[in-house]
Amino acid sequence: MRPHARHEVRRTKARARYERETVHAILDAGRIAHIGFAVETPSIPPQPFVIPMLYVRHGDALLLHGSIASRLMKRLGDGVAACVSVTMVDGLVLARSHFHHSVNYRSVVLFGRARAVDDTAEKAAALACFVDALIPGRAAESRPADRNELAATMLLRFEIEDASAKVRDGGVKEDPADLALPYWAGVVPQSMRCDSPLADPSMEAGAALPPSVLRLLSAQEARA
Amino acid sequence: MRPHARHEVRRTKARARYERETVHAILDAGRIAHIGFAVETPSIPPQPFVIPMLYVRHGDALLLHGSIASRLMKRLGDGVAACVSVTMVDGLVLARSHFHHSVNYRSVVLFGRARAVDDTAEKAAALACFVDALIPGRAAESRPADRNELAATMLLRFEIEDASAKVRDGGVKEDPADLALPYWAGVVPQSMRCDSPLADPSMEAGAALPPSVLRLLSAQEARA
């Protein structure tokens, strides 16, 4: 790697990862991307924006979608320099000292540019991917987008040019002198959980949950 | 509000909130801030960075901390224009059409600038706030930072100049024509949960959990 590339992690380097599989695995586990880019207007200097968006990883790219009426989507789709970060917290790290308190986390930072995808078939396929990213198998349990819906949807493809990941896992780090202190130390793991599904009021009472939701719930039960 | 201010929500305006209490409540419930700002080097044009960081809200400001050796912290502390986004996902919204699939979420976008805080007492108090933000009451159960730790810590105060929140909650939105489709529709609520705490191997076997962790777990049980 060239020294001091924009994606080189320079603090707590022991937590840095650059392997594509690690970056992909974190992206595939995440839900929300925070996308940063500058917006310029004639009257004010470039202003950074950070916008949360759903995303789907597609090879070495992220797919993003929004309304064709969104000025921020348009700006992004113009191919401005952008940076994307995806972060998940996996636990609270409780040390005997304030200083060593931390969280376990997985994060990626990506550098690249987005371009609009106008092909209707690609847009329809991408929308199905977004649905399956919410819950695998759900796209087959709902109606694909029609022509009007596709026309109202802006699809962007963000090509990952450089990427790094940072992972903190495992236990507490302590100063040896602190080990004698009368304080509890340890990790409280955290994770996202699903609560009981709420059927839409338009559903018939007692309607069975669809296979996608049942699989999600049973996978969760198996992990618990 | 002035038209088209940088923090004015211009898409799905029905989800927009500007009241300070709403913005504060979302910030107080969140854990990770994604902070965007431009980094310039002599050889390349301004490059946006988005960095995930722990934070604490302090009035109309966010406190951020990191190592004094961090170039990104230094850059931020120079008072460059920055944008901060905090987002939480509260559920999966499963519609009868791909197009109306969504997530329930709470997010804020803040505009402002950060400044370094050098006062040692303020830094010590801020570190205690960070610990209590992880788990309320935990600062009293661990050792405050000493002089060396404070000297190694960079504390930034990000003043919120403009803020907006966006909230999607409630049920599924459907096209009336889709109501007859044979698909399940509803919401799968999601939330962060704690799993069983893992005591550090240095702890005596059977050591009691501290009050802060016990309160966290019983509050979680009460919600379930």
C-alpha cells in the first residue's frame, strides 16, 4: 500500500483491516450507510453533508436509491467525490478506568464516486435487491416495481475505489495497576433484535407470517 | 425558517422535525455519530471524510474525543465546516409492493463546527460523561482519568448551528390497488438488545454485576 493513502487507518492500527472479504462482510451485515459529500452553492463555500441511506452491496459497488426529485441524489449522481461509512456496535466495553471504556464495533470507510443508473431493467433488479436486503426472500413475496415507480426512482451505483475496515472485538484492555481496583470489568454484548411482527390493519386477523419473516425469527432464536 | 436553509428537509417533508426537543431526544438515544468534513492536502482537491465516533450531547453541542495524535481530530478541531448524522433503525416496513418497502428510523443531521477544549477539568468531566453515556451510573464505578490520560485525550466541542430530524414510524403505506394482493404486509420492530455480560477473565469467579449493568438489564426486561 502506498503510504498515507486516504483510506489508510493511522490511529489504533491494530484494529485496521484492508482485506476485501472483511470489508464486504461488514457491508453485508450493515443496514445504513452514512454518505458524505460537499454541496456547493453560488453564495456559500462548499458545505459537507452527511446523509443516512439504505444500501445494497453489489460486487465492489454500493447501490443507493431515492427519489428523482432529490437534489442530494442528483448531486451525488453527478460523480462528486464521496465517502461512505457503515458502522455497527457489538458491545459495551466496561473497564476499571474511565479512559479504557470503549465499544466493540465493526466499521468500514469507503471512498469513491456514484453514478446514476438509468436502465429500467437494472433499476427493477436493484429494487428487488433492496427488498431482499431488508429480509432475504421478501422480494418474491411482494409485487415488483411497475413502470411509474421505476421512473420515480433514482438509482445510483457507488463504485468503491478505496476501502478500509476497523474492528474492535474481544475483551477489556486495562492498565496493570488498575487490576487491583474494586471495580467490575467486562463486556456487555449488544445486537439488533426483532420484536413480534405487527400485521398491517388491512390484513385478515390471524393471517400467517410469510416465510421470510419466519426464517428471520427462527434464525434469531437459534442465535439466542 | 428561511427557505432552503442547509438543514431544511426537502424530501418526504412529512417526516421532518425541527423542534429542539426532538433533535435532542434522538441524539440522547443514539450511540454513534458519523462526522463528515473535507480534508485538503497540497496535492489533491478537498476529499470528504466520514468518520464514526462516540459522542455525548451537552446542551446544544456534541462532545467528541479521540487521541491527540489523530490528524482527523486535529483537522476537525481547527473549526472546519462539518456535518454530523446520527441514525437509528426501529423496524422493517414490509409492504405488498417492492416500491413501498422501507424502514422505520430516527435520524438527525447537524451542521456546525468543532473546537478543541484544552481545560483539564473540562476534559475530565467530559470523559466521565462519555462513560455514563455508555451506561448511566458507570462513571462512579470506575477510576477517573489521571493527568497522563487527560493529556493524551483530545476533546472537541461541536456546536450545533443548524439541525433537523427525520422520523419514519408507524405502519405500511400501500397503493390502494395493492391491498387485494395475496401478500403479507406489516412491520417488524427492531431494537438494540444486550446479551449476557461477560466478566473479564481477571475478575474473580462469581463476582456480582455492578449496579449500572443490573439497571440496564432490568430496564431491558421491563420493556420486553
